Amino acid sequence: MSMEILKAGAKSLGLTLGAHHLARFEAYYRELEAWNKRFNLTAITGCEEIQRRHFIDSLTCLLAFPSGVASASIPDEVPLQWQGTDLRCADVGTGAGFPGLPLKIVFPEIRLTLIEATAKKVVFLEHMVRTLGLSQVEIIHARAEDIGRLPEHREQYDVVLARAVAHLAVLAEYCLPLCRVGGRFIAPKGEDALEEIAAAEEAIALLGGALVAAKPITLPDVPGQRYLVVIDKVAKTPDRYPRRAGIPLKRPLP
Ligand code: SAM
């Protein structure tokens, strides 16, 4: 099985993947394909598409990782000088592990919390983390709204990630309460990113966020513009957010 597409895609992000990384991604691919036949975990299938749309797309989040200095803009280069020790990351609505697990494979030193509402996906995540031998990964079977109210998770994360979970206004209510003041919320988005940002502006401010950038991303051999929406946490989230589970989606903040 060739992971050459992933290797080249990672290279274009400034990451050199070694044999041990590629072996883990290959194992991830195999398990994902095998489990997908029974549990319908992801609509994306096939070795090449999984490399492009799951593995490389997840790794692009690194382009928005904080470099350790307060930055008004995001550098074009991956800030690999970042020392990963103790960086706490949460991936909200991670599904089969995206974008959190590919990032963890490349940077094993991050402390990763995967939050997922669907039980069968949680079972897969537990299996995958065991199979890949990853440590410092917490898997939580819950809705983000409930986790965002718990003191051990509220405003505890340096980086909060969420891909393909909800519109930005809804997503901001799931994610910003988890983010510490000074931390960053990163949401990979598709072509509608700019409209979503316009619609979520007030919600983001209300929840203590400030838009840093919508960084355009192009994936190799994948049509369509993608963006990393990058929001810094600049103020505490008011206590009344997130609202009860289900309410953010039903009645998004204006
Ligand atoms: N992030 C993954 C990806 O990019 O492949 C999965 C995307 S999938 C379309 C959306 C996932 O978010 C589903 O697995 C769903 O169960 C989960 N989800 C939706 N709302 C959630 C919430 N409020 N809290 C936790 N998980 C949620």
C-alpha cells in the first residue's frame, strides 16, 4: 500500500514523514476501510482519497497552530519551531478521528481530547488509539455542549479543532467555551467559509472570540477552495454558553 500521496502532501506543508509515521497512517487507513464496511464511519473511501481528504486535510490545521508568539497574522510556513510539550488540543465532533488523530500521529507530544457524540465512532476511536499505540489521548463520548460546562474542560484547551460538524455560528458555541483565553479555535471549512464567517460574526464576539484569518488552503488533486478559519479566544465565554445540548443547532446565535 502506497502512502506516497500523503508523504508528498505533508512535504508541501513542511513536514517530513518518516517510515514510522507512514506505517501508522497505513494502519489507520486499513482499519478505517475495514470498519467502514460495517459501521459507515465516513463517506470518503479509497486509499488515495483518504490520504488527500482525511490525512492531508487534517494536517493542514498545523498551518494555523500558534507559534508561541502572539501573532496578528498566521505565517505561511508551518511553525514547526513550536515546542509541543503540554499543548492541550480538543477535537470536537471528531467522527473517525479527523483532524485530531493525524495531528497526533505527527506530533505525539500533544495532549489530545477527542469529543464525539456517536457511540459507534467512539468504539472505533478507542480501537484506533489502542492499535496505533498512542498515549495521552482522551476519548469522550458526549456532546460538546455538555463538556463545555464542566470545569475540567471549560476554557482548558490551547487549541480547539472541529471539521465538518456544523455551521460556524453553531460550531463557535460548541468550541469557544472549551478554548482558554489566549488559545485558538481552528475550523477547516469549504467554499462557503466567508459567508459562514459573515453570518457568525456576532456569535463569535459574544462567545469571546476574535477572527484572526480565513486562510485559503488548496489540497493536491482535490477541486474546490478550502479555508482554515482561525479564531483566537480573547475574552472569557459568558457563563450562559454553551446552551443546553441541541439548542445551539436548533437556534443558532444570531
Ligand atoms: N470531524 C470528522 C471529519 O471531519 O471527518 C467528522 C465529521 S462528521 C460529518 C460530524 C461528526 O460530529 C459526527 O460524528 C457527529 O456525531 C459529531 N457531532 C455533531 N454534533 C456534535 C456535538 N454537539 N458534540 C459532539 N459531537 C458532535
